[in-house]
Amino acid sequence: MKNGFFATGAGIHLLPVLGRRVSVLGSTGSIGTATLDVIRFAREHYGPNAFPLQALTAQKNVGLLASQAREMRPEVVVIADSSLKQALADALAGSGIEVLAGNEAVIEAAQRPSEMVVSAIVGAAGLAPTLAAAKRGAIVALANKECVVAAGEVFRQAAADSRGVLIPVDSEHSAAFQLLDFAQTQAIEKITLTASGGPFRTWPAERMAAVTPEQAVRHPNWSMGAKISVDSATLMNKGLELIEAHVLFGLSPQKLDVIVHAQSVIHCLVSYADGSVLAHLSAPDMKTPIAHALGWPHRIGSPARTLNLAELGQMTFEDPDYDRFPCLRIARTCLHAGGDAPTILNAANEVAVESFLNRRIGFLGIAQIVEQTLEAFERLSNGQAPATLEDVLELDSAARAKAREFTGQAAGRAA
Ligand SMILES: NC(=O)c1ccc[n+]([C@@H]2O[C@H](COP(=O)([O-])OP(=O)(O)OC[C@H]3O[C@@H](n4cnc5c(N)ncnc54)[C@H](OP(=O)(O)O)[C@@H]3O)[C@@H](O)[C@H]2O)c1
């Protein structure tokens, strides 16, 4: 902003946030690369020292991790698959960047003293490192919803003990965070998360039976990793997000709702007691919520697409179809059940999605595997929410084993 009454330029008030050291867990994924795009933009616009990087981590993508490291200069890089350590070390020879490998090293990276940790690993694999960051009181920019779904109670406790801050990166929760009046929570009637409806929004159930992984990962509005793309196609993603909202904002399940809005321009609506409904709008581009988290509590520039409402023309809304998208119904049941149901739900869904992507089960099989697994545990578990990381991991692994059993049976029947 160069002219005008309130012109501030880059603004001296931004200096504390631009000086934050950042670690990006999962830097080679869709959220990770978008995060580095925002940091690159900040370095170009605010100065080359903006957001110095502490750590970048990946699972196996040595080539991309090494090129990110050479360009963005983190202190340390970690490859979770330890068999790839030498390849990464060779790719970074002479750079002076420290190279570590293995799952424990990803946790160690999260423990190093950056002010902010971007949690962008996919699935429950992100749980231990994200928790390590939360426990030491880092600002956690949270994209990995699976970890708060699987371990909501554990995260709540860790954040309370460390007085750390969790800033949502999921676009709907980032929007809610920006819309919520935390001083008047009694006046909040409802949070409504919007869902695009995914690529099969208008498809009849019979047609969905033959959906291929290639069709399921082709999202109409967002470009995302494979797992979340499938979750968006089944609407499980919206179910996980309801549970995430419950954990993050502490609202009762009755105050959390979903509406299908195919254009993905409104991300969340917050209804207040006086009848006001506040909406958050932006182009469907994750660089906006990522920039919001990196700059919080200030606003920084980002390379995100800008919203052009005249070009968009119209916005549509409809109720979700719980019959054609049973994953949303199942997740809602788990939200209301609470206890250990979300942990089991998340684990079973991760197994089922992976099996679908590997063509072992069909698209409709995802909901079936998740439901069967939850039913099996209704007989087995005591229903308490797991209270420690160890409890979560134990239940997660038992639920995965059960889901794999059902997947094996389903694959056997199909063969
Ligand atoms: N993409 C979106 O637009 C979006 C929006 C909202 C929320 N989210 C959430 O953000 C998270 C990341 O999503 P994404 O779409 O960015 O996923 P993605 O593209 O699949 O990227 C996942 C990242 O995690 C790393 N990783 C995978 N498995 C790992 C393991 N076992 N240990 C350590 N690192 C591992 C990957 O490394 P390699 O590249 O080496 O495999 C990659 O860097 C998910 O929880 C998702 O629900 C994503």
C-alpha cells in the first residue's frame, strides 16, 4: 500500500512475524510446496531474511527436498525413509546443510527451537512430530487434520500445558478462526463448514461404484495430495473437518454443520444469536490460509489467486446427501459419539483410502471398511478418548489391523 491515509508499506509491525524461524514438516507435499511459495513471496517482497527456515522434512522425495533446501537454506533437512539418507546427503554435498533421516529425526526437527512449525505431513504419521512441536509451545500452523481427529484430547492437553498456539491452515478452520468472536462464545449459534461436494457431487450411487483412483483424485476446485483428494470425493474430508472444528473451537457437535457450496469461495459461515451470519470468502487457493497462519496475528502478502466475484457470477448452496456420501454420515456419528470413535474412524479411513488408491477395494468399499471397523470396535473398546500419545498409537494400530483384515476380505471377494 503506497498511497492513502493508512499507508504503511511493509510495515514495521510485520518485523516480528517476518523474523520467525519456521520448520515445514512435509515440505514436498501440496501444502508444503504452497508454504514455500508463500515464504519465497515474502522474501521477494519484504527482504531475503523473511521467515528463516529451521527444518524441512519429507518421506521419500529426495530430489524435491534437496532442491528446496538448496534454494531456501534450512539449517537441517530430514528424510523419514532412512534408506534414502545417503542419496539426500549426496544431493546436498557441499551445501553445509545438516542431513538427518528416520521417523525419530522428523520428531527431532519439530523439537528444534523454531518459533513456528507448519504441520503438513499427511495422515497419522504427522501425529508425533506435531505433538512434539505443540508440547514445546511452538506456534503450530496446522494443516494435518488427521492428528487432531485421532488425538484431540492429547492436543488439547498439550496446548493447555505449553500455552502454545494452534493456528488452523485447513481453509474452513482458518476462516472460522478469523470469523469467531472468542470473547462472546455464548452468542455463537452455529459454525457451518462449506464442502465443494467433490468430483462426484451430482453422480448417482450406481455410477460411483465404478470410480477409479484417477477420477477420485481429480478435484474440481483444489489441487491437493492424493489422500485428501479421495477424502474430498467421499466427503469423509468434511466429516474429519467437523471433528477438527470440535477439537479446535470447543463447540458442541450440535453447533457444527455442513453445507455444499460447489464453487468453494465461501469457506465457513458463523451464525450469531442476533441473526448475523458472517462469511469468509477467498479464491480456492491454500496459499491464503497458509499466509494467514504464517503472518498471524498480522496480515502478510501472498501469491494466492485473488477473488473475482463478477467473474464467478453466482454461488450455489445445497444440503449434503448422506445416502450417497455415507462417509460424512459415519464421521458425524463419530463426532457425536466422541471418546475413541474419531481415532478408530481416522485409522480405518487411512487404510481404506490407501487400499482404494492401490485398487484393492472399490470407491464404495471405503465407507464399508470404515463402518465395519467401527462396528468391530463398538464391541471391543471401552469408548474412552485416548489420553496419551501411546494410547492413541496403540488404538490407531489396532484399528488399522482390523481395517486391513476387512480390506483383505473385501479384496478376496472381489477377486
Ligand atoms: N492439500 C491441501 O490443499 C490441503 C488442504 C487442507 C488440509 N490439508 C491437509 O494437509 C496435510 C497434507 O496434505 P497434502 O495434500 O499436502 O499431502 P501430500 O501432498 O500427500 O504431502 C504429504 C507430505 O507428507 C510427507 N509424508 C508422507 N508420509 C510421511 C511419513 N510417513 N512420514 C513423514 N513424512 C511423510 C510427504 O513426503 P514425500 O513427498 O516425500 O512423500 C509430503 O511432504 C493432510 O493432512 C491434509 O488433510 C491439505
